[in-house]
Amino acid sequence: MASIAEQMVLFESGAPRRRRSPAFSDNKSAPIHRWVPWIAGFSASFVQTCIREFMPTSGARSRTVLDPFAGVGTTLVETLRFGYDAVGFEINPYASLATRVKLACPNLDPEKLLRESERFSRFVSRRLQSNIEPLSSQPEGFRSRVSFYSPRVLRQVLLSLDFINAISDRQVRDVFLLAFGSVMVSFSNYSYEPSLTTRQGVGREPVKDANVPAIIRDKLAQIIVDIRGFQEELRLQPKRPRWRLYSETFMKAEDFLAPSSVDLVITSPPYLNNYHYVRNTRPQLHWLGLNSPKLMEELERQNIGRFWQTVREAPPVALSVPHDGIAKQVDTIRNMNPDKRAYGGPGWANYVASYYNDTFRYLEILKRLLRRRAKAVIVVGNSIIQGNNLPVDKHISEIAAEIGLETRQIRLLREKRVGSSIVDSSCRNGNGTKATLYESAVILARH
């Protein structure tokens, strides 16, 4: 087999064609995908390229694409467009809601949604004019450094939630909840830069007033247009594909899926230096009523690799991965800045060891779920921890070899990615090392 260095190639080799970027930013204008802003994930065009290249086409049986970390459903939506069955796992309730609404498009009635949208506008307008007090209130347990909404905006938000929460049809209510959730930060005193932060913290003025119902209705209009288009696409298919979405950690996948039942995996697991995307959706989880006692703690516990904050003060986490190179880097990190204790090398070593332990586990599960000769495309990026460059793509390839998966290629997607500022972060780059953050697609195959 070729060395790891020899396997690093551009995603579209040969002539100077445009690379298929994995960045989710390409989805901002794509029907259905544009519904929800998302800082993680990849583009619809990237998924299309993967399906065309790696999905087996011979045989009469139906084909299944799996995304173990489904996010807001890019892989699963594109899978249905190709006429294949889709299955995904997603632990974040807000992301799961977004994916479920998108996948349910074929069964939604656009005309009913339009009528409800018009009724929504009349409802909020009448109550604003009559000074009727909202029945809804700010969610318990939601805290923010500054008021999340100004008084004028807050009243409109609560009246909007009065209407949404009273919708009897669950599918229609979910569409409205998603429409509200996707725009709710835009009229708040917070913004995504790309992580959630106060507008004041990035030099922006607070939002004193906004036409909340009009913003929500504009989003609903966009959703209705896209639903009609998606339904037209699916009508052209000889057989309607099926989908399944599990609001569970992928570590439980074998409770739901049979061995050797997956034809292709396209996914992007959390990065080692991942954005805290669970906390980024904290406003949606609370304001949409998706939270529950200790929800954040449970989501962080189930996240692949944990979060630094959840393992930094734990006893030393042992590396269970049979990989001498990773073990050496973990030991190097653990011995750095010991005087800082949890905030120095010992805390970061726990973080790195937890990530690779979970990576080993999910790759073992993937192997058992893949059919013979089926492929898995895993998009990951390298990370800089305490000045140490961790080539996660190469490590995944080497871990996969240990459990019997073959690396077909490691394809370089982006030689420099958003987030490179963390390379110079004092907490991650203790020795002044310079390195470039990149992203790759690791293409694995079951023998």
C-alpha cells in the first residue's frame, strides 16, 4: 500500500478543475440547505461528488447511505435526491429537528403551510395592536451575559411563540419552530462570529427593534418554495427513497442497524479542535423548548471526543488506541506546562486521548456496518494542541488499518481552513510552533 504521504492528493485530480469544497458556506444559497445557518458540516456539492464516485450502481437492491454525525442533514437530503435510502444519527436536538423537517418535505403540504403563515402574521399583528400580553415567557434556565432580546423584540418573540406552540399539527409546528430557530439570533443582541458571542463584543450595536413576524414569515416563504421544488424532484423518481433519523449517539448504532447493511458513509465527525457547536445552539435549545434537565451536560458527555471542559480536571485518561505515534504525542502534551494543571498539558492530554479513544470506537462500528467493498468518506481536519500538530486524517487512516479497513486515499480538500487563528492561541500553542490547518477526506473501504 502507498505511504500516507503518497496518498495525499487533491479531491479532483488531473486538469485544473475547481475543487469541490467541503465548506458548509456553499449551502447558504442552496434550496433546503439554506434554511439553517450552520458553522460545521460540508456542502451539498461535495456530497453529490462523493455519491457519484463511490456509490455502487450494480445490482437491483436499494442502496443505503449513512451519516453517523448528521448535523443539519446535508448528506441525507442529497442521498434522497439520488433516490437512495438515507440513515443518520444526531444527538443535538436542534440539528435533529432541522434534519427531520428537511427529510419530511415529501409529506408536507405547502398550501397548508402558506395558510398558516398568513394566519401567523394576522395573529401577531392583532395582538401587538391590542396590547394583549403574551402567554409565553422566557425559558427557565436560559442565561446570557446581556439581555438576549430588547424589550420591543422580546414581546414580538413571545407572541410569535404563542402562535407556534398552539399549532396542533406537529409537522407544521416543527416547520414553524425551525423557521423561528434559524432566524432568532438575527434579531437578538448576539451574533455568530462564527461562535455565538454578544454583538457588543464584536463592535456591533444592540438590536433595539425588529419586525420579528416579517422575518419569520420570509423564512417560511423560502421553506415553502424549496418544499415545492423538492417534491417535484422526488416525483420524477421511479421509487421514493426511505429515510431514518435517530436522535442518538452513533455509539449506539448497532442497536438500530444490521451488520453489513450500509453501502456508503459520508460524514464529518467533530474535529479535535471543534467549535462548541452544542453550546452554539443553546439559544435554540432553550427557546424552542428542546432542552431538558442537564441536557447540555448529557450532550457534552455523548459528543465524540468530549469537550476539553468536561475532561480537563479528570484523572489521566488512558489511550486505548494501538498507535505508538499518538501515544507519544499524548505523553508529550501531558508533560507540557504541568504548573497550569488542568489548564496545561494534563488537561489537554485528557482531551486528545478521549478524542482518539472515541475515534477508535466509531471506526470499529463503521467497519461492522459497512457491506463488503463499501466505502466511507470521512472529512476531518488537523489540530494544533499546545503547539503540537496532530494530523488527524493520517491517524484515522492508521487506526483504520489496525481494525481491518483499507485506506484508498487521503484527499486534500483545503490547504488552509477557517479557524487558523487558534494556531497562535496561547492556550493551544505553548511553544510558538507555526503550522497550517487543513482539511482532508479520508476514504476507507471494507475488504
